[in-house]
Amino acid sequence: KVNEYPMLRSFKAIGTGGDAFAAAMAVAAAGALARAPLAEEQIVCRPSRGGKYVAVTLGPLRIESPEELKSVYAAMKEDDRLRYFL
């Protein structure tokens, strides 16, 4: 299925660094979209069982175009603590 824009989309990032990593992912997404900081309810964190990693879910965020979608992923990838993203 081809994406239709505009759309609401959530992003998941898994990395190290706890709350600082979560905050960095939120800033990266908002910056990539040139929007105000994300609301607290748009940021959900879940630490791994061993505590080494944190899964951060951002969203839902309104994405207007494929370029915006790519820019969010590119901004998230700039953080060296990122291990995986969906």
C-alpha cells in the first residue's frame, strides 16, 4: 500500500542513554518537521528489561509529504546512541 499524505505517523527509536536519548529523539523529530516541541503525551518511553536500552515512541505526528518522513528518520539517525528505528 502506498502512503497517502498528509498522514498521522508514529516513530519508534531504540537506543542507549535513557531519558536524554528520549529527549534527543523528540527534539530531532520536531526539528526535522520545523514544529514546536512535542507534547509530553507524544513521547512514550519503555526501558529494556536489563536497562541498557530504551524504546521511545513518538507520535502520532502529522506528516505532510514523503520528504518530511525521510527528514525525521535522517534527523534521528544523526544520534550515535540510536541502535534501531521503525
